[in-house]
Amino acid sequence: MPRNIMVGYDGSRLSQVAAEQALALAEAVGARVRVVHVQHAPDTGDEFAAGEREVDVVRAAMPPAGAEDDADELPDEIMDMEDLRLQCERRHIVCEEEFLYGRSPGPRLLRHSWLTDLLVLGRGKERGRRSADVGPTTEFLLSELVSPTLVCARQYIEVRSVLVPYKVSISGGRALSFAARLCEEINASLNVLVCEPNRHEAGKALEQAERALRAYNVEGEHAISLTPPLEALRTAALARDVSLIIVPGAHKRNYLLPWSRNEVLWRALELPTTAVLAYP
């Protein structure tokens, strides 16, 4: 279970949603919250680099920090850090604040995500958006995924139903275990969807998943879809009124381009009223 939750926060409306979502989760599971701000420092050079250089190709393909696509419209009232601290005190949550400096928030947050159990982000894009759009910082962190990363919906939601598109694999088993422990802690239902065109293999996969879930006190619906997950995921999420989708193996695919997307993850992000947790 996540005991150390990190939130990327810039004062925008969507980062405020991320902070609220992180506090609710921390309160439920007894976790600490670290609120991280990244401030722009154009002349940092290599003084903040550690080890190998940042991924130059990905950075070059992205707009710079503060670009128009990453600028959210600010709400009328922004929850400042003092309000956040007061909320943490009232809810008995240990909360820390940290400031980072760099040319772009993505690489700085990525380095710190190595040391956290869960990274919580807003979608990072408001104006001119499509349903699956996220801002450059969120897109970068998803493409370089190293820790479980929760991309919040556009509004705060109470997590009552979780969906895992399950596939027999190491990452699938770890994500299912993570989901089961999370659902136990927050008293949510866990729905498992096995997407496999071979009915016999799908049955075996579902049997393995159900056997593993006997160790946890969770309820939910388990089903098989013979259609590809890209088609089945949206239907299952809407039918079960899912508030959180956990995508196993959501790290980037190392094919020709370093930013190649996990298609299941990006299909899940098309649901604007559903939070998505990318599990490496």
C-alpha cells in the first residue's frame, strides 16, 4: 500500500484536484503526503543533473514548461499551501512541502518519483482539450513511468469502484495485488476484466485472478471479454460506473520511438470522469 504519496502541484485547478485526491487517499490508507512544486530556473545548466543526462529526445519533442498547452485556467479561488496544511492538520495527515528548480517540471518530478510509492498528478490541460488530452508534464511522466502514477479526473471523485484490465503477466499480477490491497483499505469494489480472444486461455486467466483474490476481503464483478481491451475497456467502465482504472504494464513500449504509448492506458484516459492509475 502507498505510504508515501507525492503530488505535483502548481496552484492550477487540476493540480488542486490532484491534491484533494491525494489527501483523501492518504487519509484512507494512513499515508504521508509530499507536495512538490517545480519552479522555472532557465539557467540551471547541468548543476541539478545526477548520473546520466536527461532524455534529450523526449524533451525536444515536448513544448517547454509554461507553454500555452500546459497553462490551465486558474479557478476563482486557489487552495494555497496554508489551506492545504490546515486540511492536513484537521485530517491528521503528515504533509511536507518541497520546492524544486529546473528548466522543465517533468524531469525533476521524474527523479523524485523514484522514491515515492505513488505519484499523483492532474491532467494538466484545460483549454482546447480533447477527452484524452493531458499536459506535456503529465505526458512526459507517463512515458517515462517508474512508479505507480495516478492521473486524476478533471473533478475530484470518491473512489468506490476499481477496474483492472487483467492479463497473465508479472506486471498484471503485481497490479492486481496492488488493486486488491487498495480496495481493502478504501472499501471499494474491485472489478477484473480479462481481455483475451482465446476463450480457453481467458478462462484460465480469470481462474488464476480469482484464486489470487481469495487472499483479500474485496468484492466485485469478474468477467471475460473476447474482444481487444481497447474496445472492451470503455464499455466495462461505463457499465460498472468505475471511478478508477488501474492499467498494468503501463510503462512505455521500447519499440522505435521512446514516447510510444501504451494504447490501453491512453484509451482509459479518454474517460474524463474516471481517474487512471498507470502501474509499471
